[in-house]
Amino acid sequence: MSTLPAFRRKTRGLSLARRILIGALLWSVLIVVGGVVAISAVYQAQTINLLDDDLDSTLVTLARAIEPLDDNSGRIRDIPERLPSDPRFETPLSGQYWVIIAVDDQGSLSDDIRPRSVWDGEPPLPSDLAEAALAEPGAVIRGSNSDGPAGEPIRIAVQSITIPNRNNPILLVAASDITQSNEGAEELRTILIIAMTALAGGTLLAMALGLRFALRPLDRIQSDITDIREGRQASLSGDYPEEVQPLSAELNKLLEHNRSVVTRSRTHVGNLAHALKTPLAVLRNEAKGESQLDDVVRRQTETMHANVEHYLRRAQAAARAEALGVRTQVLEAADGIARVMNKLFEREGKQVAVDISATLYVRTEQQDLEEILGNLLDNACKWTQRDVRVSAGPDEDGMIVIHIDDDGPGLSPQEREQAVKRGVRLDETAPGTGLGLSIVADIAGMNGGSLTLDESPLGGLRASVRLRRA
């Protein structure tokens, strides 16, 4: 009961081509083995039938070539001109034999007439065949498990007959060497194995090449889907075979549906932002007095506004993260944010340097990448003494790691752990809501990445963002 599920688990991961080739291989082995066995058996049977016909003809000739003596003794004699005329019977140990054996009153083999081919060896007649022939007078008894006068394998035909003026039967024996027949069958078997194996191998090779050619459109679809996921194209637009066209059409519909869902999500998020921001702005404007209630309303509306901004950005990032085909150049986004920061902090003598290759792309919407870099660079410029450096490169897992280093005071390990929590501000004197690093961590996580804080080579804080490479 457990064998079939185990077999299914083993074959579940096999490719279609391998499944077809394995099936064809098993069928080819069955055909080769079955074909060789069947054809060899037919050839062997046909050869034996021809040999038996020849032996039967010899027995008939022997039966006509004997007669009793005229002395009423019961003895027999042969008529030379009626004996088999095959010259092989006159050649010693030629492989063609016959013997006429007289049986006495006690059932013993008393005398025989033989050709020169038998020579002076024992008559080629096993005792079991002799007994079987005597038990069934007139029937031809055959056997192939005997050795001839020269030790060769022979096929034997034995017949028990009676003649006038003789009470005891006579055994007629015809035998033929089957060495050539066996060698011919073995040679045929070898030729069949070589020929059918070559045919099966050629068929499998042709099938493998045909499958490789036939399944090439699936490889193209896989490559096109990879290009779509990495943003190099928007849909499947190849000239696919008729059998693959429905799959291509359905995948394009799925991609279009995905884009429409993302667009609707962005629209709903934008509508929600406007719907919430207006009441909050009204509350802030109305709470301009100096009373305790006005102060509470102002602080709570600021907190609500910060939370709305946080969750709206998170919802927008989640919607964008679900979209296929996003691809953003890291250098372009980093350069744009760096120019803005350099202008904002120029009077303070702070400068942002970018060292990123133009070949690096991430699978993240440009708006999300700019949000990440904007928050991290803003935080770094606030705390750095003079220099902020942005660098990026691939890691051992194939991800893109973006480093933002500053030469500021940095953070202790405990402070780094607290800094990424939403709403936590390590310095209440600095402006902000405490949501910057939390937003970065959320956006990176929704794009399949992460945010880590560590000590910078410049002496301050290093913020490292890992994102999927495109």
C-alpha cells in the first residue's frame, strides 16, 4: 500500500521530457528483450522442424530398406540400394547417423546395422528413448539431450516397427548433429540484440532531440516570465506554437489582472489619505488655543497624522510589492536623493557621496526605493558630523545590499534594536515622529528584504538594506 505513494513522490519532480523518455526506455527494453526471445524461439523451432522432417524421411527410407532372411530365423538384412543415399552417412563421424537395431526375445538390443558415419562407437540411442519407442510401436519418439558418436549434440528420432516373419520389434534410429543449428540460433540472437538495441537507441535519441525541440517554447515562456518579473518586458508576446498559445493568453490576462488590482489599490489608498487628512487638518486648525484641551487635540492629531502617514505608506508599499515586473536602478534613485540632501545640508557642511555601479537593479518600485533611501539619508545627515557615504553591491545570497554610512556618534547595540521599532525616538530633542526607520524596515520587508543597523567604518552608524536583485 505504501509503495505507490512513494513512487509518486519520487516521480513528482521529474520533467515531462524525462517521464516520456523513461517510459520510452522501458518500452524499448521490453521490445528488445521480447523481440529477441520471440524471434530466436521461432527460428529455433523452424530449424528443428526442418531437421525433424529430414529425420522422418530417413526413418521411412530405413523401414523400406530392411527385410527378414529366408531361413525363418527371424533375422533381418538390409537392402543396400534402398538405404539412405546421403554421402555424409559414408563419412566417419560426419554428424549424420542412422542405425537399425534388432530387439531379441528378452527385449535387449541384440544386433544392429549401421553406416560408416557411426564408425565403431555406440549407437546414438539413449535407453529412455528406446524404452519409449518400444512402448509405443509405430510412434516417432524424438530427443535432443544426447551426445553423438563424436561427442557432439544431436537430435534423435526413434521408431519401433515390426516386419513379417519376425516376432520381435526393430528400432529405427536417425540422428543429426545440431551444432550448426545451435550456432546459427546464437548468431541470430547476437545480431538481433545488436540491431534492435541500435534501433531502440536511435529511436530514443531521435525522441530526445524531438522532445528538446518540441518543449523549447516552454523554455521561452519561462525566460519571458523571468523578464516580466524582473521588469524587462510587460507581457508574453512571443510567437508560440498553437498548443502553447492558450497558456500564453491566460498568463497575459493574469498579468493584466494583477496590474489592475495594484492600480485599484493605489487609488483606494490615495482616496483614503485625502479622506483622513482633511478632518485631521480641520482639527489642528481648530485647536489653536492655549487651553489644555487644545494642547491634547494638537498632540493627538499629530500622532494620528503620523500613524495615518505610516500605514498609508505601508499599504502603498504592499500594493506595489505585489506587482510583477518592477525593476529600479539603484544608482539613479540614490543620486536623486543625494542631490536633494546635499542642497538641504549644504550650509551645515555635510555632504553625501554615492559609490554605486550603474549595473545594479532591484526588484522594488522606484517610489519604494526612494522612500527607503530618503528616510535613511535624512537620518544619516541629521546625525553625521560631515560625511555620509552610500554604497551598494551583491551579497553571497544574490541580494543587493545598500549601505548608508555616516561619521556621527552612532548607536549602541541596544539602541540599534530599539531604533527600528515604530514611534521610538532615541533623542526627543531632534525633530521627527520616530517612524523613519520603522517605515524603512516595513517597506524592505514587503519587498522581500530587510534592514539592519551596525557600526560604520566611518565611525558612526551603518544602515544596511537588503533587496532582491533584478
